[in-house]
Amino acid sequence: MLRAVIFDFDGLILDTESPEYRTFVEMYREHGAELPLQKWARVVGSSDSDFDPYAYLEKCTGKKLDRATLERRRRQRHLDLIKTEEAMPGVREVLMQARSLGWKIGLASSSTRQWVENHLNRLGIRRYFQCIRTKEDVERTKPDPALYRQAVRCLGVDPSEAVALEDSPNGALAAKRAGLRCIVVPNSVTRRLDFGKVDLRLNSLKQLDLEALAERWDRAG
């Protein structure tokens, strides 16, 4: 029986993924190069990817780049793009439903704790989360299952009693490796990517009814 829900953060609660990809695409085009989505997909939802977008840009241009300056400019552009962004559609409704059902609510993110906490507080939804696990809590982030294993342990539930909400293939793989069911809600960057085997795919969290879904899954055994 499900009694816990664990949210990803970037791209699921707040659309930081689309603006981040956009800033790298802009940077590449300034240098006369292109950043294919399939290359970028390797970093979405993970901070341990083997893909280095700056190394790839240097390979495309054949030039040594001032990475520190480029990253400073790109990061500021990213922050400017997301500073007025609101929570993704359906996020607040799912949080309120989970609380009304008495479910435990967690968050597992490959980003830093400061990044996650600051945005949750800005959005006014920090109070819903009983447990937050971020990159500082593990040696490896998604697709490694450690973040989800720590989150369910923190919430005091078995992995079979929790469902993960994810927007990236790396995140979905981490959840499944940890033994959780996983619902994916792809964003504008990830919707064309292969998610492998997941339990449910939705276009928006507004489509999610936790109570009805749990009852359906219980009946199915």
C-alpha cells in the first residue's frame, strides 16, 4: 500500500531544466556550434554525468575557452530566466492531496540543498516536505539510487510503499533502482527522451489523483 510520495525538484516542481538547456544552446550558437538534445540529456537530473558541455563546445570550436567567464555569464542568464517562475501546474494540488491523505512527503534532488531550499521557500511550499535529500547527502547522485534510498529511510517507509515523481530518465532510473514505483511527468526538454520502464507517464501533475491511483494499483496487486 502506498503511503509516501517523493518529488524530484528541477524540472518537476520548478521548470529550471528548460531555461538551463536554453542558456547552453544560446552559448553554443554564439560560438557557431549546436548542442544536440541527446548530448544534453546525459546531464538532465544528474550532477554526476560524464558529459562536460564546455569540453564538448571546445571540441566543436577547436578553441580553448574561458570556462569560468562563460559559466558566470550563463548562470546569471539562467537565474534571470527562472527568478519569476512559479511552481509547475499541479504541484500544489498534489502536495495538498498527499497531506490530506496522511501520506509522508519527501524530496530527492541531484541539486544542492541551498538551491532546493531557497526555491521551495520562495514558492511557499517548503512546509509540505518532511524529508529532503540532496547531492550533499550522497556520494553519487541520480541515476544512482542512493538519494531515493535515503529519502525512504528518512520517511520511515519501505520502497514498495513510496512513489517517485520524476521528469528525467536519470531520475526515473534512480527511483526504479531503489525499488520505488515511478510516475514521470516530462517537461519541454525531456519529453522526447526515452524513459525506459516506468509505472505511469503523465503530461502534467494536474492529471494525478494519488488516492485513485493507489486504489487502482492495490487492486492490481
